[in-house]
Amino acid sequence: MSRPSIKRRYSKDEFAERGDAIYENDIRPQLQPDDAGKFAAIDIESGMYEVDENELVACDKLRVRVPEAQIWMVRVGSRYVHRFGGRTARWRKLRVARFLVPCPAGAKQHSPG
């Protein structure tokens, strides 16, 4: 199923500002704890939104309601929709070692990240 391309009507900065404002002021207070990790597709013009575990399904549901939606995507409970890159092998070793080797008395434990 091909998705029609919708022309963006706002600058990137205005798009982000509007999307974040709608999410923080109108949507976030209505979300439930079991929505954590799901995707919220938000139309930055109408304020309408859809939440789903699959980002494409959330967008499709919103486009049924608002065919020309200017969609801003948010992952509930996260600062990022997607995270690019991974953690380094060194970080993973440190993290594993922190749980396997007891910390000497009086030493501070640091969490990496």
C-alpha cells in the first residue's frame, strides 16, 4: 500500500514547537501508564492524535480521520522516537561487570548514561 506524500506546510522548527506543545499540554495528561513505549501520531493543525504500538498504524489511523494531517510523531515516555547507534561494547562490559562484581566498601558506583 503506497502512502501519498503530504507537503509540509511549516518550517522544521515550527513543526517541532507545535507538535511538542500539543503533546505536552493536551495529550500527555490523558495518557495511561500502559501507553509507555507506544507511538503518538499528532496532527499539529487540529490537535487530533492516535496512539498505537506501531508507528505506521498510528499514522494510518490518524490519516483516516485527518487525510491531510501534518503529523508529528512522539514515543510516549521517551525523548526520542528512534535511537540510532548502539551502546559501545565497553559500556556493555562495564554494565555487566557492575552487576557481577561487588563494589568495594565505600566506593561510589557510577551508572553509565
